[in-house]
Amino acid sequence: MAKLCTLPWPVVKTILEYYTVGTVYSKTNKEFKSSLYKNVLVAMECHMAMNLQKKDMKAVCYEPIDKLLKRFKKNPMAKQLNAFGEKFDECSYWIHKAEFPIEKTNVVVYFHGGGYLLNMIDSQLTFSAALHFALDDKTAARTSILVVDYSLTMFDHIYPTQLYECLRAYNNLVKAGYNNIILMGDSAGAHMSLSLARAIAYPEEIKQQFDYFSQFKLNFNVADLPQPKALILDAPWVQPCTAPLPSRHHVDTTGDIIGYDINLGTYLVEDLDQKFINNFLKFTNTNWLDHWQNVDAINNGNTIIIAGEREVLRDGMEDFYNIVNKNGNIEYYVEPGGIHAGMVYIESLDYMSKKGAKRALKGDFKDKYGINLVSQFLNKRDFV
């Protein structure tokens, strides 16, 4: 909480720099060049990011998803989304439900980031809604979007709680008739997408995990689940319990919203045996032959990874990409000057207001690096 007392300093510093020499953000990334708001907001987030404590996050940041969804219903986009905010199962909600027959529908399942500590926030929810309007008409008509509100480590829910809940939601989609499922996430949400893809591709491994964690009872056979059709990974958090080293790309990571400590990973695993859970935890400590060759989306050209040039975690993402890109067909992009998960934390800010929502409704996503990459990725694939 002491950080709140010193928050005015980075705000004042950023304002002064913005109007004089430029900030570290405005000098490197065009999203920040004409927006003082974005510069100040991210400077504040950066200031608060180091050494996050559970008790502080409960007091300052937590907001249940029902309040978030209720507030977003005032956004003009919500009125154009079918079934927006309707509950699907214990912990998932529709952002948009395509009106085509289920068997002719793709469903994008979005897992939000936040180190498994933080709940979904406004900008992430806005992204999940705006994505519908960024798609071309044909793809949008046949694509549903679902968000999963998994349990958080701020309330002491450790591994494998989140994996269990997300696997259960996946199974419920399959039971409902959805077979064309696309997993999408930012940061920890991308980590979950990879964990879930591995669980389904290696059912004997996930059975071993849940046999050990006997409080989690799977009432379905994971081996019967169809694999996800695609993986959309924005700034994947691939090594939660490993402190990042200074960038080997010799870029200035100053101002990124990710710290160098490993608090978030520690909250996830506490005193668990990290060797036992490694294959669902630290993906840079895996290999293609033993851990990824059975994951269809990794190997058939249906995976996209987006990283930021100035990300603290970029090297880990690149190491993971080099591990899994055995067939050379994974799409990997680095946003110039980009920070961690800029697609959901920065780009989507422009669509949170009523004026911004009208831009989304018109399909105006000019110069939105990540949103355009994801929409183009989905537009050029027909899974139904």
C-alpha cells in the first residue's frame, strides 16, 4: 500500500516528459504518441507492478465479473452482441453467441491475464467484445466468444484449480455441441491456453496430475475431448516461477507493466513440487518431442504468438517459440516498441468510451497491431 503514497511522482514525471522530450512509451510505440492518458495510465501500472501482494490486490483491485459485465452493458458494443453477459456454466460467460447452428460455429474461449492473481479488467473485457467487430462479416457471423472467470490466487486458489475450472468449461462446451474451439489468452491466459491444449493432447498426463490432487474430480474422460482448433497467444507467460534476466535483445524494458520478481508464480504454486507439475507450468523447460508433438494447433499452422519488443518477458516467449516451432509454421510477431500484452491493455482502451465503441461498430481498427493480427488470423481460417 505504500506504493500508493508515491504514485504522484511517476504521474508528474510522465506528464512533464510527454510535453517535452517524450516518454519511454511515446518515443517507441505509436499507440502512445498522441495519448497522454495512455502514457500516464501505463506509468502508474508500471509503478504498482513490482512485488505485488495478495492483500493489497484484494483491497485495491478486485472486482467480481458480474459488476464488470453490468458496467460494460452501457457500452454501445454490448447492445450489438447476442447474449452478452449471459452465464454459460459455473465460471464462464458469453460475450457473443453466434446465431448459426452450433455445429457450424467457431467459439473463441478467452482466458484473461493477470498472473492468475488479478481478475479480468475493463480493457480486457473491451478487447473480447471489440474482437467481434474487428472480424470480417462472414467470420463474425459464425464466431462465438466466451470468457472464463477462473479462480484467483489472491483468494488462495493455487494450481491446479484454474486448470481444472478451464478444462471443465471446455468439456461443457463440447457437451453443448461445440467442436470448433479456439483458445485465446493474454499473459497468464495464454499460459492457460497452452496448459489446456497440453492437457487434451496428453490425457494420461493430466490424469496423473488430478489423481495426485485428489480434491479435483474429473467426471469426464479428457481423452474424448476434441483438441482446440487454434491457439492465439498474446504475450504468453511461459515460465511463471523463473525471474527474467535483462533483455538479450539490448532493448530498454523500462516502463513495462511486468516486474522482475516471481511473486505471481509463487502464489500459483506455493510449496508444490515444481518438477511434478513442470509440464503444465514452465514451458521453457519442455521439448517438442516429449511435450508438444501431439498438440495439433502447434503443429498444423494454427498458432499465433504476439510479443512486445520492450517486454520484460520477451526472451522467454522467444525461447518457447524456438522449442515448439518444429514444423516452422507458427506465426510469431514482435510489436515495435510494444510492452506486455499491449493488445488488451493498451489498444482496447480506445474502445471503452461511447465514442470509441462507435469506432468499433464501424470496424475502425486502424493501426491496431494486435487486434488486426488476431482478426486476420481468424478471418483466413475456416474450421466449420
